[in-house]
Amino acid sequence: MPQEWAGESGRDRAVERYVQELLVRRPGSRAELPATLLLGPRGSGKTTVLRHLEDWARRVPVARLDLAALGQEGRKPIDVLAALVFQLNDKKRDFARLRFPAFGLLTIAVAARMETADRDAAVRQMEQALVGPPGSRSEVINQLAQYAATVLGAPAAVTAALPLLPEWRRHWVRLRVRWRLARIRRRARGGGSVDGFLINLNQRYGDREEAERQRAEAVLFDAFLDDLRRAYGSRGGDKRRTTQCLVLLDNVDSPLGNDFLTALLNARRKAEAMDPLLVLATAGSYPAALESFAFGGPRRSGALPGRWPADEEKFVPERVVKGLAVGRLRDLARHEVEQQAEEVLRSAGRRVPPPAADNGVQWLGWVVHELTRGHPAGTAQLLDALLECDAEAGWEDRLRRVLRPSSELVDALLERLLPIDASGELARTLARASAAVDLAQAQAGRALWDESGARLQEEYNDFCTDVLRTMHLDSGDEESDGRTETPHPLLRLLLLRRLAAAPDAERDAGPSAGSAPDPVRGWSAVHAALRERASAAGEQGAAAYHALAGGDLPAAAAYLDDAFERITPEEWCAELCRLRRAPLADEPGGALARPLWERYERLVDHLNDGAVDQRLRTITRLLAAVWIGPEPPDDPRTDRVGDPYRDPLGDPGAELYGEIQARFHTLAVHADSVSWTAALLRKAKQYGKEPWL
């Protein structure tokens, strides 16, 4: 299993610092603790962060629950709340144990085999007592305690709730009842199980009693928060309790998660009083519970709150409404990937030859970050796969092997990154759509689609409009130039690998009579279809992009040559940047394993066939070299073209950088304009050092 690197990245530590600042409390403080929602796509490390925080905060009251897993077991919010309370009730060496008298007694009353009318009466009494004068609460507590002392000896499972009740704290119930409960506690020590109690609690309400269940749930949530406030509000509790209670909820966008989150937030809003509950929840999509106007209203398509810029170290979630903050987990920065790369190289030991680059750690961190763009699961699985290669294999060879179109890693990562409910048809369609620069262009390429697939079209549209599944560039992003829907660069890289492994036939044998034509398949056919569509629409830049991806270097070079000195130098360099990011094919046999200079010379071999204009010759060689070569450091004037795709495997050692510099210098010498000469010399300087330095 790949190493998770939980809590080791600067990103995870930023979330930890955010939690720590809210978790620590001073006596007398009544700070508002908003529920914080962490949004992130599959594989972004949400569960890993929660697991780390649970271990980090193990000395204080902490609870962690996976609501998707509990939902699959048929649990209800009432069960989730009870499980949460039992975890907060655990003994802590350095922390006074939390007790939940109102909640514990009411759950015992509900879980015990009492008559339905009596059970509902107990719920109503507690509901009235929680909002009534203090005396009414004490009376109801005493009544329920007397009932608990009567029935606890019968169903063994119910005795598991005894630890929730205070032991000898004065005045919580009458002395005689305390004695009876103490005797039961001694007899039942180690008797009932928490799981048995939760099952018993869940079975008390049938399907026809849903309204009663929901009412009981609401009162139990109120009782739970009331118990917490009283535990912290007493004079002794305020002095002794130096931290809040940490609740970590995973997958709150699941059906059960939505119900539980709604109930918890509603209970906190209804109380209109501060409580010591610090909630950190994670979701792979924006929970439906928060789409109501009570919690901020529906989100605009392509706009989710809480964006976390890649260069921002501090985690600052966005306040949506009072009591709720939302933050999005960012991908790992390059220096964070380098930390993992250093550990991998150390683990490989001397049995593995070091990378050929002077600084192996920086090189490996750079090349892995270029491929994964810091996607946490993708980064961890790629580094793990590199370690598992044969000891004698070099690191460049390892990268090409594990990312071959038919490799196990490509299949495993696609399964991890694609929607969990994605159909096989959607996966194949996304592989074809990955040939386009963005998902909107793929949508327009009708030749890629099966016209009869209305359900598939709807599934594809759902994928495109999900901000967390795709990489929607916000209008404030530096890279945004109008494209708002593009697959995550790692997902696109993997889908292109799958496309390269597909049979490269433009059509199958042909449609049967009366049936819709099959969509095109295979690398060349897909790019040819997109090139044809772009040409028909007058989009010559897009046509050149797909010509180059399909292997027609002369056509792409001719487009650049025609544009030279016809547009501004910055616009021309931006077009060159757009073209150099066209995907580079790697056949299942591993074409990229051939020697670098052999591949380069094969690309430009047509220049030897006859007389070619000197400028076109230079542009052709320049385009071939930048297409194969890795991306240089970004130039904000020319390289922000809204295409985050990267693939350094064509030339992971940046050996072609010298050739690229020479071709830029040649163009600069023959330019007839000072502005052109200056721009081309700037581009040459951009390739002046290795990109990992």
C-alpha cells in the first residue's frame, strides 16, 4: 500500500495549525466555533488528513466517523450521534471525562424495550425541559434516571450507555437513584457492547415511524449540545477543560452525511448559544444540505467557496454563513513533492543507481510534480511504483515503464481519480475527450460522440460541471483565459495514456442499417476529427494543435511560420506555448524509449527532402524541440494560456534545451524588428537552465 505521508506536507500542517488555533481554549472564553467543511476531489487526501488529526488530537476529546461507510450499514443520524458521543466519552489521561446525562438517559429510554407511547412521551418531556426553566430539566432527568435504574438490568446491550452518565457527581439526580445506578454499573462492568447498543437504538423505530424518529433525533441533538455546554459551563469544568471537543466527519456529502450535517447545524442554530464543539468535515462534492438558503444558498456553477491558492501557506476557509466555513484542499506544492521524493530516494538505497541529474532530489520532485501536478494520491502511488521497479533500472526508465499506456499504475490511478459511479461508457468517452484542450471543445467535437447516448451525454455533462472532479479555472486565476472546464492535468495524462492504448482505427467495420455511427476511436482518429472540426470553424490555432498531436509537424510549423511577424511577438510566443503543450503520443510498445536525438531527428527528417525556407526550417526544428522537451519556468507574458497539461517524459533530462536556445537565437538574428528580437531572446533565456533548479 502506498505511503500516505499523513501530516507531513505543508498543506496538512496548515490545516493542523488552523484546527489547533480553534481547539485550544482559555478559561472563561466563549468563542464561536464554526463547522468547517473541507472540499476535495477523490484522492486529494481528505481521509488522510482526518486520520492524521485524530491521531494528533488523541489526548483530548475527539471523534472520527466515516458517514458514507455508516450509511452503507443502514445507520441513521440517531446512530451516528450516539457513536460520536461514545467516542467523546472515552477516558483521556490528561482530560476530565465528559459525561452526557441528558443524552445518555434519553437514549436509554429510547433503546430500552419500553412502550411506544412511553418512549415518545419521554422524548417530548426532554424536548420541553431543554427549553424550559432549570427546574423542569432536573425533574425530567430524575424521572428518566429512575426509569433507567429500573430497566437497565434487563437488556444487556442497554448497559453500554452507563459510562455516559455521571457517577457520584452531586445533585445530578437524587441520591437513592445514584445508589441504584452505581450497583447496576458494578454488576454490568464489561457487559454491554457499544455496537449492540447502537443496533438496539436503531431498531426502536420502524419505517412507519420516521416522523417520530426525526423528532427524537432533533431532541437528542439538543440534549447532546446542552450536555456539552453544561460540562464546560460549570465553574470546575471551565477551569479544567483547556481544549474544545474535536469532531471529524468524513464524506458528509453522502446521503447519511447530508442528514446528519443538517441535523447538527440546525441544532446549533436553534440553540443560539456557543458550544465547545469543533467540527471539521470533508466532502468530495458540495453537500446538498448546504444548498439551502439557511446555509448560503445554491452555488453558482463553476464557483465554490474556499479556494486555496497554491502559493498560500496558511489555510483560511471562507465563511459562508454564521457557523459555517468552507475551504478547498489544494494539491501539493512542488517543494512538498520534493520532500516525498527525498524519502523515496533514501528508501531506494545504494542498490539503485541515483538519477543522472546533478541534484537527484530536485529532479525527481520536479518530474513527479510535473506529471501529477501535486495530486496527493497520484503522487504517492507514482513514487511507490517507482520504488517497485527492478533495482538495475534507471529513474527515467522507471518513469516510462510505470506510465506506459497499458501499465497497471495507469489503470489503478484512473480507477482512483474517475468518479466512483462512472460507467464504462463515460470512461471511454473521457479518454477521447482528453485529446481536446478543454471539455467544452470535446463537447463540440460531435464526431467523438455516439448520437444515441442521451444517458451518456447527461453523465458527461454532470462530470464537466462538477468543480471538484474537473479543474475549473476561476476568473481570478492567473492561468485563466476563458477556459473554465479542463480535466485535472494528471487525469488528462492518464486518459491520454488510455487513448494511446486504444486500437487506432477511425471506425469499426461500420454501423448496421438504421443505427447511429460509432464514435471515432484511437489517438490518430480522435485528433483528426478534432482537427477537422477546428478547421471548419476557422480555429486555425486549434487545428494546428491537433495536427501536431496527430504527428503532422509540418502543418503545425507552417501555421507558426505564417503567423510570424503578422501578430505581436508576445502573441506568437503564446501560440508556440499552446502548441508545445500538445500531447505527445506513446504507443503501447513504448516509442518514448527510443534515444532522444533519434526521435528528434526522425521528426524533422522531412526537412532533408527538398528546399525549405530557412525561417520555416528554424521554426520547424524549434517546434519539434519544445514539443518533445519539458516545460521551462513560466513566463507570465506568454505562457498563461489556460492549459495546465504537462508531460516531461519526452525529454526528462532537458537535453534539448541547448537546441531550443540555438533556434530562438537564430530566429532573433533574422527578425526585422527590435520588439521581435527582444522577445525571442527572452524566450531563449527562459531555457537557460534546467527546469528543476
